[in-house]
Amino acid sequence: MATSHRSSIFMRHPTFCYFVLAYALTWSITVPLAAAAQNLFSRNITFDLHYLAQLGPAVAAITMTAVTEGRKGLHGLASRALRWQVGWKWLLVSIGSPIALFAVSAVVARVVDGEWIDLRDLGRVNFLPYLGPAALVLWLISNGFGEEIGWRGFALPRLQQRHSAFAATLILSAFWALWHIPAFFYIPSYQDMGATGSPGFFMGLLSGAILLTWLYNSTGGSILMVAIWHGLFNFFTASAAGTGTVAMVMSIGVMAWAATLVIVEHPTNLAGRPRQTTTAHQLEPL
């Protein structure tokens, strides 16, 4: 009876259960990391586990899909994770726009700071030895697929069943932002931000979420496209090269782009919704 009751909760509230599981999986690693960084945890713990924690949303999405939709649902999720036939325009947006944003920010940094960015710094990331070009692979796996299989691949389509694209994005952004809370206690750049920088962090995250909703919906629900964009963006901004002027210019660029999308696409639309791949009884939002 207890097993049946739990299964019923998963079926009736898959999105809420997904968020709970994503938080549990990620925070089981990031909360101890935060405690260790604040000298509240006496045991030795390696901070490179941070990148494993980023897979929490994907593992939660795969788990919830298996529970609520079975093999057919998993096949659909995998299909969207590998969907690359979206047209050259969207391939260019997914791959080219983060590169273009970084290129512009590098030029601005040259003018403002008086020197060019050292591109070798793109291979320098928190908690790990120098990775060089392999850093891109790390970002694509961790923040790219690790997050986007969950946030956009699982949660967003279900939220859009009962809400406009913009409202669904607002809801998702709130959960996405809170998911980052432990990072403010152990990642140097987040610690430097502090409480005063959190509103700016949320605005940047919301802008990114608007852009990713637009990209996801416009490509018929391609998780691959949003994962590539997310991974590339973090490759540039979360490395040693993505600080100061570069971080500021790239953030402003994303915010301006998101504002334009809201105006042009209309807040309730954001390029419409992708073809649905799940059944109605499985799409209760929260």
C-alpha cells in the first residue's frame, strides 16, 4: 500500500517531485562542501565533487521519467537530448551566440582594461588542475547536459502545460536560483558576490532562462541545443577568463537579448511550445 501511495504521488505531482529529487541529489553534495568551506565540517572532502553535483537535475529527470512514463518516456527524453536536426539557424544560435558574446566582451575588455584576455585561462576552473580545451567537455557534461536534461528537458515542458511560456520560465527560474544557494558558501566567485550581488545574480539567471526557453521551444524541444548553449556560456564565464569586464559584458548581453525576446515574442509566447511528448495525466505542474 505504501509503495502504491508513493507511486500515486509521483504520477500526480511529477514536477514537484522532480524538484525535490533534484535538490536532494545536488544538495547532498553541495551542502557538505559549503559546510566544509565554512569550517563547519571536520571531515576531509574534495571540492571537485562540485561537478558531480551538477548532474543532480539530469539524474532526477531520468528517474522521474522512468517512474512516470517508463521505457517510452525514456526513449523520448533521449531523443530530445540528441536532437540536432533543428536547422542551421538554430545551430548557429546555440553554438555561435555564446562565442560571439565572448568575442565582443574580449574586445571591450581590451579597450577598458588595456590588454587582451589570455585564452589559456579558459582551461582554468575551480577545484581542478589545468584542463586546457578539455574544460569545454567538463562544462558540456556538467552544466550542459547535467542541468538541461532536468530544467528544460523535464520541468519546463510540464510547467508549460498549465502556464504560459513566460510564467513557466519565472517559476522554473525561482527553483533554479534556489538550487544554487549552497554555491554561495564555497565557490569563490559566488562568495565574492555576497548577499548584495544576489539580485543581479537572479536577474542574470532569469535572463538566461528566458533565452533558453525561447531556444528550447523554437527547436521543437531540443535538449541538445540548450545544453550546448549552457555549456559554452559557462566555458567562457565560469573560467578564469570570465571575470571582470568579460563577465559584465556577457551578462549585459544576455539581459539585453532576453529583454528583446520578451518584447518581440510577447511574454506569453517565447516562440510557442514544442510538440508534446508526454500524456496529459502525467503533466500536472506542481
